[in-house]
Amino acid sequence: MELSGRRVAWIHDPHLAYALARTGDYDLVCCGHTHRWRLENLENGTLLLNPGELLGKKEPPGWALVDLDMMEVEHILLD
């Protein structure tokens, strides 16, 4: 999908997300499954993001806010 001029992909499986991110075809690849926060900037410029745990089972609850213009990610933790 294209959003704000950025190529963005979503997929549940983190292994498939990493494979997509390594292609360099996307600016941002988001995944889930592990419920663990992860943000990695790959050498090809792609951001790989797992927004973490929304319900607070494995980690404190939180989510990610992505500024696609600046390609900046903020991890928002809930109290």
C-alpha cells in the first residue's frame, strides 16, 4: 500500500516481514505475532516495526505512532 508517498506493508508473521523488508521494496514493514516491541532500520533504508503488546500480556501495553513524512517512530506506552 502507498501512504503519504511511502510504500508500506503489513503482515502478521515476523519472519515473512523480515523477508519483505530485506527486499528494499518498502519504506516500512509492520508485523506482529510476537507481541514484542521491535524497531530495526535495515541497511537498505527499510524500517521493520513490531508495535509490541497492546493488551499488556508479555510487555507493558503500548503501540507505535509513525510519522511517514519524517520516517520517525514513537513507542507509546500506556499506564
